[in-house]
Amino acid sequence: MSYLIDNSNISEVLSIVRKTVSKFERPAVSVVADGDPFKVLIATILSARTKDEVTIKASRKLFSAADNPYDMIKLGEKKISELIYPVGFYRNKAKNIVQICKELIEKYGSKVPDTMEELLKLKGVGRKTANLVLILGYDKMGICVDTHVHRITNRWGYVKTKTPEETEMELRKKLPKKHWKEINELLVSFGQHICKPVKPQCNTCPIEKLCPKIGLK
């Protein structure tokens, strides 16, 4: 019988998810960023509303031409647009990347900030991006909540929230800290391949018997 996933079994559930997603490619930002805070920042910007395979290809093309704020500004918006096409909203993203690089040079000595407060001051950077920079770029504590983490944790009944930001705040209260850094990478892969937004693969899901399938008909 299905029941809510809670702190009595969340570690067991995430262990099963971890084993399941080990056969899939890691999320795009993890693949291309190499733990470099600047690459994490830029690749996360590119990944918004863009498929992973497109993000990976575009990020690699861009970073082969420029992997620091100075060189990125030298490329200019037009060249950046050409390199990152066809990521979603590529012209706007190119403009934001140039602006962010200028801010990094002028305000932070070309170094990506390592605090939530300062990261959120950068143009176009929200909590999802900031958390990912802290986790992947600086190995600091954070909980990165994207649409997959938000959808799945609500589908599990682990949280009951309406927005990704609400989900992050609830997870900060509830989720054991040992899972904070990994939950995004685990649930992004799990959400892309199994617990999909539409027509989730419940028949092949390894935690199907534990999941209450909240919101699914």
C-alpha cells in the first residue's frame, strides 16, 4: 500500500534513487562545469529552458572560446549568441552573461561570489543558480530546487508546496543535511528519465510501492 515518504524512509528512498540514476548521464551543469564556479554559473544560465544535450554542447563551445569573465567580455554579445545557439532565449542569455561578467570584474575582482547574498545581486541569478554555484563550485551547503526537485518531492508527499522557492525552504527545515548537496543531481536525473512531469514511468519505478503519487490520476 502506498504511503507518504517522510524522514523515516527518505534516506532509503534516496539510496534507491542514487543507484537507479547511476546508469544515466549526470545533469548538464555537472558534466561541463568541472567544479569551476564560473563555469557552474554560466552553464546554469544556459541550461534554463534548454535540453541537457543542447546545454552541454553549447557550454563546451562557449568555454572553449572563453572560460573567464575577461575573455567572455572580449567575445561580446553577438559572438556569445552564435556560440550558444540554439539554447533557449540565447540572445537574452548572451546579454546577461556579458553583464554578469562586467559585474564580476568590477565588484568581485573577477571572482564568482561564494555567498548566497552576493550571488543574488548578480543580474538574472536566482536561488536555484546561486545554490548550484555554492554546491558544485564551492562545495558549500545548499539545496538547489528546480522544477524536478519541486515536482518530485511534492509527488512523494515529502513536502506540500506551491513554488520551487517554498520547496527549498521546506527542505531546509526537514531534509537531513547529509542529502542537501546531492538531492538536485539525483532528482534531476530521476525526473528526466523516470518520474517525468507527464506520463511518469511508474511501472518501472523502483520506489513505486512507497510513492503516494500525489497529483497523479
